[in-house]
Amino acid sequence: MNTIDGSNRHIKTDEAPPPSLLAIVLDTNPHAWAHLSSTLPLSAALANILVFINAHLASGNANEVAVIASHSHKTAFLYPTPDPPQPKTRHGTANGHVETNGVGADREQHLIESANKYRPFAVVEQAILRNFSKLLDETTESHLQATPTTLIGGALSLALTYINKSTILHAPTAASAESLSLAALADSENSHVDHVPLTSRILIVSVSGDLANQYIPVMNSIFAAQRKKIAIDILKLAGDTVLLQQASDATGGVYMKPERPEGLLQYLMMAFLPDATARTSLVVPSAGGVDFRAACFCHRKVVDIGFVCSVCLSIFCEPNLPDNLCLTCGSYLSLRSAVMNPPALIPRKKKKKKKAGTDSATPGANTPAGSSTPMHP
């Protein structure tokens, strides 16, 4: 139109907030949820989390979500589904029969295509429920007897990997930008491609207790998130752990440990729904006093006072290491000599106190008693 009538028209677009990616790490430890079943069953918690996910997706058309299950023996994506799609239904075979994917697949497809629910919400809900049911079916008694804890370190690594991949897709490099077709660039004289940066955060819904056995992978994930400026929010429904408090404090996230876990949906909607852009205008809840204790590398237990390797900064609770060698880097440590022969403390020399009415000047013959200034004849 500009070339036809000679006018200059500019389309004014409203500036919308950048898209937000929410990676939810759901602690599905069966042992912990069994103790919490009388207060908050796992089915009710999952239903509340699905409502929270729908609210996040409804906050912006470009918002994305990823759900990762931290189980007792493995970590798995609940959404998006990494499995390949099922084969399509084929009609009119040679023998006259019709091949289908089963009654369950037809019912799931019917729920997704239902007009009573927004289709993106239905797709996410059905994928999460299907993959969660599959994860529970794959859990055996041997898996439950192997460990009472959860693999939170592996789930954090998966969340950071997915966030990094999504960030690259939203902000491609110069090499990938040059590979655009000439037809797309020739649409208009001033055509250009705007890539909106992606704001990401991680929400951990935790019910497990001590995670000191995963101190190293969890701390590595915390440092990686801190460098990428990815906030880690913690919703602690049960148990207590110092590592998650440190993760929230180091990355600028929100840490909450509600007194009533049955109000899960209220805590999710009020404290964890605002993204990083909205939190700049809000007063977010704080964790208060953060426990900065570390876990030792030898027995994986939280210690108040320990021994630190001067080379790799590994922490040990006891000096009795094999051959006084660091278990991480193999450096020689003189821990035993430091404990058995502590360095001697040299007492300080006490300074003599000056008497009142005296001066630092050397007293002379012309200085009368009680006078601090020498008198001349």
C-alpha cells in the first residue's frame, strides 16, 4: 500500500512480556508420599499442579512448560513426551479388518478433541497423566527397597538441559540466522526477524528429607543455574534439607515450607505463578535464615565443622583418610598432623597503661610534678 498511494503507514504493536518457560521438578518419591498421604495424597497434589500449569499457560500465549519426575530409581519427562508418536490408524486393510490403536487411545483422543476444554490444556494434562501412570507401573519392589530418597540431582540436570535447548531455539546464533531463505528476507524492504528472549525458572515440589548423598550434583546444578541466571523456586511440602535452601538463596528464587500442605494450590497460585518479569514489581516471600552448612564428601552427611582440601576444596568430616589422600583429587593432606599437633599459640604482649597526668615526653629537670608540659626558665 505504501508504494500505491504514497503514504507511510506504521503498524503499532503492543509490547507484551517475554515468553516464560516453567520447568517443574516433581518429587515422586513413594516413601515420602506414603507418609504424607493422610494430609495430601499424591493424586490430589497432581491435580493441583495441573491447575497451576493451566494458569501459567493462560498467562501468556507464548508461555511454555516442562514437567520432570524425580523418582526413587530414575528421572523421566512427564511433559513433553520424549517417546515417538504412536502409529496412525489404518483403515481398509486387505482382509477387510480395521486396525486401531486401542480403546484407551481413542478415549484419550476424544478427551483432547472435546469442545468442553481448551485443547492445549487437554494435551498437557493427558500427556502428564499418561507418562506418570507409566512411571508408576515401571516401579517395582526392588526399586523401592534400593533407596528411600529421590534423584533430585538428575532431575535438575534434565531441567537445565531442556531450558538451555529452549533458549537456543528462541535466540538462534548468527550462523543459524544467516541460513534463513532469501524468500523470507525478501518479503519487504525493512523485513527483519525479532527473536524475543526467553525467561526461564525452575520450580521444585519436594517431599523428601535429607539429600546429602547428592550434594555434589545438586551443587553443580545450583552453580550452573546461578551462572545462567535461572531462578530455582522451592516448595517444601515435607522433610527438611539445607541444599534446597541454598539453591533458592543462591539463584534468587522463592523458598516456602507451608505449615498446611493441603493448601497446595493456594501456595502455587499466590507465590509461584508470577514469573521473573512480574516479580520485579512484587514483594516475594523470603526464606528467612538460610542454613549454609555443607555435606562431607566421605560420608555424605551435613557437618558444622569439617576439613577442606586446599586443592579441590572437598569437605571431609574426619581426618582419618586412607594415607592422608584426598578422595576427590588424590592430593596429600596433612590432616592428622594438624589435629594431633595443633600449632602453638603465642600470647600477645600486654601494653602498659599510661598513668593519668603523665606525658610521653622525657621528664626533665624543669618539669614539675603533675605538669605535662615542660617549663622553661
